[in-house]
Amino acid sequence: MKIYVGTLAPNAVDADLLTAFKAHGTVESASVVKDKNTGASRGFGFVTMPDDAHARAAIAALNGKTIAGKAVVVNEAKSKTEKTAPAGK
């Protein structure tokens, strides 16, 4: 399951996500999304966990908790096709 992690601290790195999530199960990947031009964090990232039960437990445990000094929002990532178009389009 792919997990969205939002409101990350500007200094958050991939290892911060990995450390937080591996306490809840196996982590396939953990990455903070960075700006292509500046390399600075865009304030969110993604974690992939192969076991859905562990992923759901991690979401429940970590949503609202502090990672790299800032409370984060954690939920199941939505695929690009699940996102809705703006109203009127």
C-alpha cells in the first residue's frame, strides 16, 4: 500500500520516514518529494508498505504524530485517477 505523508518539516529526509514507519512493519520505499529545481522538500512524501494490515496500523499510529520535529498528516495515497477534477470541468 502506498501511504501519503503530508505537512513534513522542511528538514525531513527519507530516513526520517523510514525510521517512523519501519516500527510498524516492512517498508519497501520511503521518500520525501523534492523540488526539481532547488532540491528542497515540497513538504510531503510517500511510503510503500507491502502488507496492507501493517500499512493501516502505521497510518493509524502515525497520523498527527511528530516526524522530524513537525506533526504530520498520514493517510492512504490516492492514485492520480482517483483525484477529482475541479468543479465545473
